[in-house]
Amino acid sequence: MKTTIDISDTLFEQARAQAKDRGLTFRAMVESGLRMVMAQPKPAAEPFHLQDFSFGSTGAVPELSVLSDPATWRDAANPEWTLKDGRLIRVDGQDSGNRQQ
């Protein structure tokens, strides 16, 4: 198969000279190099370690403890509104009317 590769002029000249010294064509030398690289085992990826930002026995700062309870997420995300008796109301007490959860 024919393909085009883009390499620096210096590297090309060095590879061509090496191929000639070894009695190879440039193509044979490139194929040989590719085979050598592909025969090497794939380097193992470094394992990912999540940095521990907790401190003390309670973990996160108290201001973030609200996020541990999904029932409080709405209030944390939008403190202007809260759920009361199945209705969404403003914190100042104004009823949302027909507004749905």
C-alpha cells in the first residue's frame, strides 16, 4: 500500500543513508522500524488516584454537608424556592400557584 508520511528533511536524509549502508531500501527500513515499535509491549497507564481533600472525622466542610442528602439538592441549587406540603413555594412564603416541582 502506498502512503505519504511527513518527516523532517534531516531525519529522511539520515534514514536514507543508513538504509543504503545496510543494503536496504528506505521502504524496507521504515517497515522494519514500524515492526520493531509495534512489537514492544504497550506501556501500562499510570493508575489514577483521586486526591483526598477530606479532613477531620466528618470529611467535607459543614457548608457542603447539605450535598450528601439528595432531598436537599433542590434547596442548595435554588435557595429561593423550597418544597412544602407537596407545593413549591418561595422562601419568603409566596405560593408558586400552578408552578410544578
